[in-house]
Amino acid sequence: MGLSPSLARMNTCLLPCLLAGAMLVGCGERQNSGASAETNEASSPLTAPVDYLGAVGKGQQTAIKTIDTAAINQAIQLFQAEHGRNPTSLDELVKTKFLARIPDAPHGMKIVYDANAGHAKVVRQ
């Protein structure tokens, strides 16, 4: 049996109100002996959304980096199996159609290819 439209609307309004109330309850000052003010600020309910978004951004960047690096290294291995040597550059993988294009590195990073080892990795610039 489904909820009436008025109960459904009340339920959709109730969740944001409860979340806002929980955040307000956590806003009171607490004394924490032995902990610095920086530690309290980092774990504050007020900064939780920002901390969460930062963690999600880092996680997404790590996932993109891992997937792109795996795809490049797989293309290098396929090239090596077919040609009996490592490609001289990542551009050679694109020219020989082992890669559609060289993926963009995440912001502040670059893709480094070692032709001798036949391995690509993403590093900070």
C-alpha cells in the first residue's frame, strides 16, 4: 500500500530538515584537551560537506588515473606482442590505432612513458 501524496511530500521535506538539525546540533563549541584547533576544524560538521567533496574529488582523480594508465599499458603490451618491440612513444600507439587517443592526465599531473621498460605512469608535474 503506497503513501498518500501529502505523506510523501512530508517525507521528502523531513529528511533535509533532519539533516540540517543534525548539523546545527554539532555546531556547539567543545573543549577537547590535547587536540589542536586545526583538528577540531577538520572534523567539524560544518566542514563535513567540503571534506566529503574533497575526498570524492581525490577518489575520482585516482580512479581516472588508474583506468587511463591501465588502458595505456594494455595498449603497450598489445603493441609489443604484435610488433616484437615497445612503441617509441605514446603517439605511436595512436598512429597504429592501439589507442584512439592519448588520455588527458588529471589536473596537475602528466603521463610519463618509459620506452625501455614499456610502461606508462601518471606523475605529478
